[in-house]
Amino acid sequence: MEDPSGWSLTESDPQVFSELLRNLGVQGLQVDDLYSLDADTLTQLKPIHALIFLFKWVGQGGGDDAAGVEIEPSEAGVWFANQVINNSCGTIAALNAVMNIPEVQAGTESIGIGSELSNLREFGAGMSSMDLGHVVASSDTIREVHNSFSKASPFSLDPSAIPERDKDDAYHFVTYLPVNGVLYELDGLRSAPLMHAGCDDDWLDAARETIEARIATYPPGSVMFNLLAVRSAAIPRLEREIAATSNEMERFRLSETLAQERAKAEEGAVENALRRHNMLPLVLGLFEALNASSIKAGVIDAARDKAKERKAKAGERKQ
């Protein structure tokens, strides 16, 4: 279903966000699922530069009322864009993350935002957060990259014709990251960044406490969240570490991890390709071919027999 905003919904998938950043020109970063905030899990993914948190929007007075102090982004040295158009919160969260991650082009790290986002930073210098949001929303390049993961649909439905009870729950992306030794929450729907705590040592400790406190505002047992880690790209780092080590056991361990990362990247590329393709015409074509073939009656009879068999087994279990 097409949205009148012209921006499609963003799936909370690390491969979607990783390719989103790459297609915007970002280098040296990738996005991974974060299933736990415990120290061991975080250590495996370090260095982590930002966290993207997806949560269910429950309205004012609910879990979206976060703690923290609003600050003026220009005074704190924070790049912050507001969300001014529907469905763009995923891309806004990603931009609010990478535009605040320091670029590195030396040593074992190589992180850069590319020419497109460098131009955005230069053009938007001195602008308000709302104006930056409008600049992002008016960028054909950013919108095309954002929409590149959505399927083309043969149907176009009017959202206003859908009853409220049948509409999907609303979810929202926000970013947590350190800037100049302070943990900030960057929510495009808020007027300003939220300053949470100082984090001179490990910023993830402060982020863990902040996110866990926010989750605690929801009913116990809620599964209305997803957490993504924006971290340094694993494959080039592992390749450098393998080339640098002379320890065979360490080389073997790193090689296994590298193979896993390459397999994950290949699988992600396939998944993203499938996301872009609408399979409905293929399914309809298969039904048409089946209808025209001589095996249609046999397939229908087999399906009926299986249904009768399941019904008979269900009746036996009730006796």
C-alpha cells in the first residue's frame, strides 16, 4: 500500500539499515541486532558507536515519555534533524546517528559519511532542527534510498478508508549515542535532543540504564521493542587482524568469525533483493498455470483428502 507521504515504512532489520547507510555513501559502519544489553554481548560487537531503539508508540503518558533534559543542539555540538514527514523515522534515526559519529581515516579504522551526507552537513550548517528535517525530506537521493527496500504494489488503498481498529500499531525509531562525553537521545519527533548522563568511561553503561528504565515503563513482559547497534564494519577489521597476527589459534578464531560475517552479508544481500520484489504476480501466474494444466484436479483432490484426514484426527483427539 502506497503512503501519501511518498515515504514507505522501514523494517527494523539490521541488513536494511546497513545497506541504507552504504547506499547513502557511509563507509566503515554496519548495523547488527542487539538481543541483550549485558556486558558480554556488547563486548562481542564493540566498537559500538550508536544504538537505534524501536519501540511501540503508546501515546502521551505512556512509554514514549522519556526522561532527560532538552538541550539546544547547536550549543552542544549535536547534529539533529526533526522528522517532518510520515514513515521517515527510521532514516531520520540513522542520519541522527551517523552524522554525529566522528569520521576516522587513519590507523585500523576508516569511517566516513561520503559526499552526499557531507554536502548535507555543509548545506545545513547553522540551520534549526526543523529546517534540517525539511532539507532531509526534500532530498530526492535520501528518499529514493529510503524507499528502495519497499515492494512495488499493484494495489493503491486510501488509508483514510481503513477502520481505526484494523490499522497497524505505530512504532518509532530513536537514537542513543555519545557526543562530547554526554549520552544523548535523538528523537526526530521531539523539538530538541535529550541529554541523559555524562559518560566519560563506557557510554554503553549509561545507555543500558537509560534504555532499561524506558522499557520498565511498559507493562511487564512486553515485547514492543527492538534494538540495533551501529558499529564499526566487521569484515575489514577482521581481515586486518588476521593479516597482523602470527598466532595460529587466533588466526583460526578470527577466520571463523570472518566467514560468519561474510555469510551474514551475503544472506542479507539476498534478503534485501527479495524485499524489493513483489511476488504477487508470480503467485497469480502459478495459479493461472495450474488452472490451465491437467494436474489441477489431482492437486485439489489431494488437498481435500489432507483436510479430511486432519479433521478426522482432530475428532479422534477429542474422544
